[in-house]
Amino acid sequence: MAVQADGLTVAIEDVVIQHGYESYGAGLACVGTDHTTQVTLSGVLLQDNEAIDAGGGALAWYCQLDLIDTTVDGNTSENVGGVAYYGASTGSITTSTITQTKLNAIIKELNKSDRVLLSWDHN
């Protein structure tokens, strides 16, 4: 599911989003360009989604993404399997659960500051 526009306010409630497969944001992709889009997930189950790069469960890109009473479970990605916030995205995660998220190579490219390579595979 994708929300790709500026200036939108979207509420998604009491649904199951599962078995998505995308490069980014396989369960949900919230994509904007100017931080004016807001998506709220309430009572949602994001489950068994797979992103090639990041955001197996959900991805926010220049977007406000709020999770309320939401479960993120069993999502996978090369970088961030659960919920990924990029591009100065904002949001909150309230009374939600993120479990069984497979994550590999958290940091692939390192900037000039502290160089740390972290790899984790959680089954």
C-alpha cells in the first residue's frame, strides 16, 4: 500500500496488511517531498511483508508516520525490516509491538564520522 503525495492526511484502521513485496515499504510506503503528508495506522497488523532494500513493514520518506495499537511482525528487508524512517521523517509508535523482524546489515554505507559496522540477523 502506498501513500505518495504531499499534503495528505490518511488514517488506516483495523486492517491486516500482509505479503507485500516491494523495493521499499512493502507493507506501507508513506512518501512525500515536503513533510506535509501524515499517515496514522491504528489497530493495524503489518505482517510477513518483504522489502528488497528498507522498510519491510513500513517506510516513511519525508512523511509523518504514526503507529497506534499496531503490530509489526515477521517483516524482512536487507536493511530495516520493521519500520524505517528516512529523510527527516517524524512520527510516533504508541502501544504497538514490533516482533520477529529480520534485519541484516543495519549500516551498509558509513559517513566520515565514527565508522561502525553492525550486522544482526534475528530469527
